Amino acid sequence: MTTSAPPAAKPSPTDRPGYKWIALSNTTLGVLVATINSSIVLIALPDIFKGISLNPLEPKNTSYLLWMMMGFMVVTAVLVVSFGRLGDMYGRARMYNMGFAVFTISSIFLAITWFDGAGAAIWLIAWRVIQGIGGAFLMANSSAILTDAFPPDQRGLAMGINGVAGISGSFLGLLIGGVLAPIQWHYVFLVSVPFGVIGTIWAYIMLHDTGVRTPSKMDWWGNITFAVGLISILVGITYGIQPYGSSDMGWANPYVLAAIIGGLVVLVVFGVIETRVDNPLFKLSLFKNRTFTFGNAANLMASIGRGGLQFILIIWLQGIWLPQHGYDYSRTPLWAGIYMVPMTIGFLLSAPTSGILSDKFGAKRFTTIGMLITAATFVALILIPVDFSYPVFAIILVLNGIGMGLFSSPNRAEVMNCLPADSRGSGAGMFATFQNASMVLSIGLFFSLMIAGLSSRLPQSMFDGLTAGGLDPQTSSAIAHLPTVGILFAAFLGYNPIKMLIGDNTGSLSPDQLHHLTGLEFFPRLISDPFADGLSAAFTFAVVCCILAAVFSLFTKGHKPVETETKVDVDATGSDPDAEHHETVGEELAAAAGELVD
């Protein structure tokens, strides 16, 4: 008498060979949409403020400008670790799905802004903050979802592709914003809606939790003290680059000092709390792992070193180089994005390749060499003249992108690989917090160094140039001693700085003199030497940060990834059915494509 074997259990969706590619494609879409939106506003700001009838360079409106630029980054920096912890507790795919939905809804409300003035600015900032909440859900859980879905020997590849989307999105945002904003500024927010809807539905249907879920209580006191401390510091940095009294910057402002010092004190209290609760928000025990500690330290230094680069390059191109080469100020935002594309190309070339190779040979050599290359490109940017030859500039940008790509994918994969399965959401959140917070810190530091470099020579250069151009000494002196940050913001926004500064004070000028002062040659020539001083200070600081990142990378273990939680499926004979055949990447992608069609 024979007995029939019991029917085989139907595999869950996450057991399919192609599931990891579904996870990769969806999280890549999420990261791409989030990073596009973080930069699309930068290039569209002139048209947005024009559309809501607000002059962002008026002192009373400067805070609107700063929060429109940095609000998204501040919110993601503060919340990403908390949302990573929620992913560990309640499921990473579920939290990721929620992020896509929040992101999409906020994009709709940003796109339908129907009023103007200060009220419209506050409305836009509020919904950008909510959009940042959605972005934090996406960023906190995407790395953990990929780490759960991919085996250790393919995580570098996955992180590389995901990282390419992140960097590409930041530059695609500049291009898309430059194209859409002049047509209709609402489009810069509306463009995300269809992708958000598709991503939300797709994630809900296709993504499933494959990692270890850790039911536990939320560390409320840790969340509160961490949020208060970090927000306080980042707000202090944001207002530190605004003028205070007779100073070009606000670092002596008592409120700024209180915010930064008070924030640091609260973060110390947060650290004490985390050592005394059962389920901490920040698992400080993870820092006992050398790779996690030095990998995050390298990530922090690299992010500080390169975080403000995009802003400085935009000012350089829009305020000086493009006008010098015949581009009207109104066209410079779009062309600045186009001329920075070589950096994206360099990253696209190196990030996936370094991810794949680091899976085979370990991450240390790639992260270290990547940061040294990046440091060398900052030195090259210091050495070239302000009115550079574009082919030389483009080569430097390509090499800068290659250096960043060599570092980012292996660094991220190395940190994620060293985490225990039940801490990946929290660890990914901590990694993203260091990265996002350092971006805000970097922007504040870069702007401060630029302003310090400019303010020593710019007022005298401005006064001499304006009086030589025919403007009366009294008006020239008043303009020359205006806060330097206003001139930087004007260049950053693609405005004609001299036209904005002179305003209606043209009584003593002939039409020819006015045309000369507000033309494309006068301001770039006037600011070139002081700008070179500021550029040298900012990029020297970046060189130091990149070298520190390279040194920290040397202290990681740097070994090839090894799976820590082995899962082996056996058939009725007790053997591993996959032991005799391992699918290639091409076979797995084909299987994933077949499942998408089914």
C-alpha cells in the first residue's frame, strides 16, 4: 500500500526568487521620488516666490526662504531613526507603505496652493514638512527592506542601485525644476503625484515583511528628547547663517547660541535615557561593533564634506560663470543643473560597480579610495580659476561623482551587513540620521565659511566698483555694507544681484551706466576675487572632512559579507533543493519580470 506525499505548501510571496528585485525596484522608486523632491524646490524657488507674490530677499521673508530650502531635510533628519524603530516593531514594509501614502498626499496639497503672500509661504512650508515625514518613512525603511530581501553577497549591488537613484534624483530634481517651474510653478509638486500613487499601490500589493519583527514598547522619552535636541541644533544652524545686528552672520545671536547649546544638553540627556530603558530608540550597544561605529563616522564626515557642495556649485555657476558666458540670470537655474550633470554621470558609473565589487572583495578599499579621490577633486576645485574652462570643470565633477560613488554604496552595505536582523530598521535609521543631519550642518558650515571669506573683501570691492560705475558714494556705501548672505541668496536664486540691490536708487545713473552695472559682466567680475577666498575656505574644510572619512574607513573590519541568519529550505528528502543550482543575477531578474507579468 502506498501513501501519497502531502501537498507542498504554497510559497509565500517573499520566498519567490524574484521578490528581492521587486523590493529593489519599489524602494528605488521611493528614494528617487524623495530625492527629486528634496532638490526640485531649490531650482524652482524664484518661480515659487514670484508665483506667491513674495520677495524672498526682504529681511522679513528670509526665514521663509530658509525653511523652504531646509525644512524637508530637518524633518527627515529628526524623524528617520524613530521611523526605523517603528519598522523594527510593526513591520518595515508597512511603515514604508505609509511613507509613500503620506508623501503623495502632501504633494497633492502642495500642488493645489491657490493663494499668495506670507500665508502661502507658511502653507508650502507646512506641507513640505509633512512631505518630509513621508520621506523619512521611505528613507528609514528602504535600506532595511533591501537588507532583509537580499543575501549578503548581493547587498552591495542593491545598495549601489538604490544609491544611484538617490544621487540621480538630487540632480534630476534640478533639471526637472528648471524645466517645469518657468512654465507653472505648481508643476514642480504635481509631477510627483502619479509616481507617488503608483508607488503606494505597488508597495501595498507587492511588498511584504521578510525581516525579524521585534514587538516592544516605544521609547517615548527617548523620542521626545532626541527630537527636541536635534531640532534645536538644526534650527540654530539654520538661523546662524542669517545676519544679526551689524554682523553678517547670526552665530553671536543669543537665541542661536541657546538653541545649539541647549540642543546639545538635551542630546546628552537623551544619551543617558537610552542607557536606562529596555527598548531604546538609539541602540547604543550597536556602537560596540567597530564596523558600525567607524562606518557611521565615515558616513558623517563624508556627508558634511560634500553636503554643501551642490549649493556652492549653484552659486558659482548661477552668480558668476554662466553670466560671464552670456547666460541671462533668468536662464541660469536650468543651465546650472545641466552643467552639473557630469557629477551624476560619475556617480552612475562607479556606485553600482563598487557595490558589486565590494560584495566580492570587501568594502574598505573602495570607501577609502573613494574619499581620497573626492578630497583630491575639492583640491582641484580650489586650484582652478573662478572663470574656469568648462571641460576641466566637467572632468573634476566626473571624478568627484566617481569618488562619492566608490564610497557610498560599499559604506552603506558594510554598515547594514554588520547589523543583527532585529536591529536593521533602527540601525538604518541611525545611519540616515547621521547623513541627513550632517547635510544640514554642512550647508550651515559651507555658507558660513563662504560668508566669512567674502565679507573680508567684498564690501570694499563692491564700493569701488559701484562708484567707478557712476553710482553716488552714499548709495554705493549703503549697498556695499548690506549683509553678504543676501548677495549669496540672490546669486543662488538666479536673480541679478546688482539689480536687486540698487532697486529704485538709479537717479544719478545714466541709461548706459545702469546697463553696465546691471549687465552680465559687472557683478561676476566684481565678486570673483572675494568669491575665490570663500571658496577656498569652504573646500579646504571639505578636504579635511573627506580625509577623515577615508581614515575612519580604514578602521572598519572591511571583510567580505557573511550571512548571519541562515535560512535553509529542505524538501522531503532532507536536502537543500537549491544546493545544486544557484541562479545568476540575469536568471533572477528574468524570473522577477515573469512574476510581474503573471
